[in-house]
Amino acid sequence: MEKEENKTTIDNQEIKEQLDDNKTDQPEDKEIKKEKDKEEKSPEEKITELEDKLARTFAEMENQRRRFEKEKIDAFEYGGYSFAKEALNLIDNLERSKNILENDEKLKNTEALKKTLDHFDIIYKDIISIFSKNNITPIESINKKLDPNLHQAMMEIEDDNKEPGTIIQEIQKGFMLKDRLLRPSLVGVAKKTTLKNEKNEENKQNLEDK
């Protein structure tokens, strides 16, 4: 009986020792250990870190202030951009109406047509004047070199009297709002006559020589 009690006591003691060993072997919480192992920063290091954070904050505030300033200027300078672009329809419709009247066979060479076209010209000049006062200006195109930033070539027209790429026809007038493009001018540009015509002339000359 004593032997069994002694055995039980030994077994209980072994279990207790194993539990204590397991408890000792358990890893500490990583964050707690990290905090314990972390060295305390010196006052100089803390001041340097704070100065760096302050410098970054001030830089971000300055960048934000500049963005707001630019947006305010753009809103003041170009706030009417959409309205200006829509207003160009007045010019387009006026020119279309004028072309329709000019090509009307019944009205050609009549006094009524002449007076109507004169009134159209007055209205056109008034609109351009109003546009100019609001910094909306037409783009010069005829006899200018094609500029992809201002012009859009719609066709090429054979013309040996003009340098290739020179604008010789304006299909639709373009406009600027200050230094911004409202819309490009739609134009026709000059190009040299095709080699086909030159070959025909050369063949013709060869036949004559024979």
C-alpha cells in the first residue's frame, strides 16, 4: 500500500515538473519582447525625428497650398471654358446660313441678298469683337504652316505654287481661350502634284520624240 502511495506521489511530482518545464519553454509575446529589447532613444534622436516629421508636414501643407492657389487661378481664368466652347456654335451657324443664302439660285444677284449678307457680316464682326474682349481669339490658318497643336488637316490639295504642308483652305475656324485651345481649325493643306501626272507628261514627250 505504501509502495502505491509513493508511486502516486512520484508520478504527481513528475507531472508537475513537466508542466513547469512547458510553462518555462512557452515563448513570450513577440510585441512585449520587442518592447523589452528595444533600446530607449536618446533625447537628440527624438528631437531629430520630430524635426523630420515637422519638415515633412510643412512641405505637404505648402504643396497643398500651391495646388489650391493654382485651382483658384484656373477657375478665375478659365471658368468660362465650357460656355466659350458652346458659344462657337453661333459662329458656325452664322457661316452655314450665309453659305446657304449665297448658293441659293433664286436669291443670287438680288438686292435682298446683298443687304442680308451685309447684316450677317455686321453680326459676325460683333460676335468676334465680344469674343476678343473675353480673350476668345480666332486661330490664323490661311498660308500658315500646319501646326498639329492648332490645326487639324482634313484634306490634301494639289498645289505646286505652295510649299507642301501650307494651309490653303479653312473648313472650320479654330479658336483659343487665352493660351488654351478651344478647338482646332479644320483645314486643307497643299501637296505637290502626283507623280502620275509627271509620268504621263514624260510618256507623252517620249512619244512625240519618236
